[in-house]
Amino acid sequence: MNAALPGATHLECSLTGERLESELLQRLSPAGKPLLARYDLDALRGRFTPDALGGRRSDLWRYADVLPVRDPACIVSLGEGWTPLLDAPRLAASLGVRRCLVKDEGQNPTASFKARGMALAVSRALELGAKTLALPSAGNAGGAAAAYGAAAGLPVHVVVPSDTPVPILEEIRSLGAHLHLLDGLITDCGRVVQKGVREHGWWDLSTLKEPYRLEGKKTMAYELFEQLGGRLPDVIVYPTGGGTGLIGMWKAFEEMEALRWIGGDRPRMISVQAAGCSPIVRAFEAGVEDAGYFEGAKTYASGLRVPAAVGDFLILRAVRASGGAAIAVTDQEMARWVNIVGRTTGVFAAPEGGAVAAAVPPLLRKGVIRESDEVVLFNTGSGLKYVGMEPLAPEGPDDP
Ligand SMILES: *Cc1c(COP(=O)(O)O)cnc(C)c1O
């Protein structure tokens, strides 16, 4: 890949549709909402086809036609994406569904799917001239930002809650990033980054506050389609923090339809959160689009400890339009299912991977998932990054 890549044509406000220039560093839209990268899909139709992917590199850059990087020299890659989609018949039997597949995102660089988003965000930051990278993180995003910043040769500041899993703190330090610890939540960490943005010109890689982490994570949907032999599953169960992966896959389905890879059918999208931090579930149940702030967020699944999501309305629209649902599971249930996933599949899942499995039995009882369904569970990270972390009891009126 030496010739210039097509790249995006423009950016679009996810709320108002307003168009913005794509070849400048851009954060949120003037309306304060996430920006979506748009491509010339009419020109790509018939040229960028599933058949054309055959001999391509086995990472997410195989989909470079629908990614924003233009100069191949700006691609910062550690081998992200193209993770296995594992058939899991014994897990399917434990869950009570016809077929279950595990998309094992723990096999990405830095052992979580945050690598997908950071590969794109850092490549674009490099291409568009950012000098210093920064982000607040619940954990894994910090490790991935540190890794891709190191690979790009750019300094990175990572601000994380002080109770972030120790393996992740060690990872961030070893990768040479500046680590700032804070007694608080990711939203508090965000304020420290905003100060650095104002005072030192840091480029903020916060999820959905720049347009490209979404583009990295959307490649999960292209992979599912390819790995299933040119179709999509009935149900996708996804552990939701900021929702970037769910929103990204939904966007990829639209692109794939415009490219005529698929028709109008979509998998039912299930958003799974922790009982101790479930703003999306609360909004889903209330029938509203604005999830607001979840007070007292508490869960050992650090990727799910996101009390406010700037893309809340996009998550909720996708879940509802797909006929899916949002559901919360306790830390204890996550931990129990980490073990069931482990012994039935051989995958040592993150608590977030346990959470998606834990969500299936109650959704079967509610009829949102059916026994006849083919269900894809996203294990978004490796259990190794949570060693030493214990499930937390959610605080609530029912708890002693
Ligand atoms: C960040 C993270 C999530 C949540 O991902 P979003 O796409 O931001 O919702 C889930 N699992 C793990 C392991 C994570 O690191």
C-alpha cells in the first residue's frame, strides 16, 4: 500500500448532519455531538467488495478503503484487528441457544479492543499534525493510547482513576506514557485532560470526542461479516461503556448496505452494562434518548465504569432500531460467567466478556433472544488485565 488511500470525504455531525472538513483536527461538532467520517461509498461500490479482500493483510487495515487515513506512511499499526471468531458449542449449551460465537478481542495488541480505536485515532493525529496526545481512561484505552503513541513516537498523557487495575498501570508506565492518577471517575479525569488541552495544546483522544476511534472499532462489523462467510448473526451482545464499538458497528452496517454487501436486515444489538453503572439501561427502560449522569458508578469491570456517554443517543437509537435491548448484570454474575466462558471455550475473558454471557439467560426469559438464534458475544479484553480485581457489590436499597 504505497499509493494514497481514498480517505474520508468529510465529517458529519451525528445529530444535525452538518458537514465539516475532514482533513483538519476536529473534535465535536458545533452542536457538541460526535462527528462521523463519511466516504464516497458510491465510488467504492463494486470496487470495494468482499471478494476484493481475499489476499489482503490480516489486520483491520484490510478495510482501508473505508478508513480515514490517506497517507499509508501515517498508518501506526501493531497488528490490531482480525481477531478470531470462535465457535463455542459448549457455551451455547450452557446459555441455551442454538449457536454461540465468541469474538475474542482479548487477542488484540494491548489485550483489549481499545487497540482498534487507538490505531485509527493515533494514525490520524499523526497525519493531521497533533504533537502531544492525552486522554482520560477507565483503563484499557490508556494502555492502548500509550502503545500507539510510543509506536508513533508521540508523547502521551494518560489520566486514570487511582483504582485502575495494576496490570494496566504497569503497562502504561512501561510504554513510556506520562501517567496521572486521580481519586475519582473517568469523568473527573476528563477535566484534567481538558485543562491540558487549554494550557498545553494536548490533543484529546477521549472516545467520541474525536471522530476516529469509532472508525477503528467499526471494523469489528466488517470482520463479523467476512468471518461468517458473508452474512451477519441474529444477535450481537456487546458490553457498553462509552458505546463506541456498538455505534461503530451500527455505522458499518449502514456502510455495508450502501456498498450492497447486505440488505436492510440487522442483528439485534444488545447493550450490556454493570448494575453499578448502567445509565444506558436506565434510559432504555425510561424510553428516553438522553442517558444523563449515573451517580456513584461502581463496578470492577473498568471498561464499563463510564457514568456519562457523549454518544448516549446514538447507542439508544441503534439498540431500539435493531429490536434489541439494554440490560444490566451484577459484578457477581460477570465473575461467575467469566469462569463458565473459560471452562467451556478456553478463553480467559475480561469481566466485560463475562457480562455479555451473563446477559443471555435473562434475555432468553424475556424473549429478546430466542433459542433458535445465532448469538455473537464480544469478549472485549483479556482476563489477564484484571488480575487482582474483585467483583464489587452494587450499592442500593436492597443491599445491607
Ligand atoms: C472500553 C471497554 C469497553 C467498553 O467499550 P465502549 O465501546 O467504549 O462501550 C468494554 N470492555 C472493555 C474490556 C473495555 O476496555
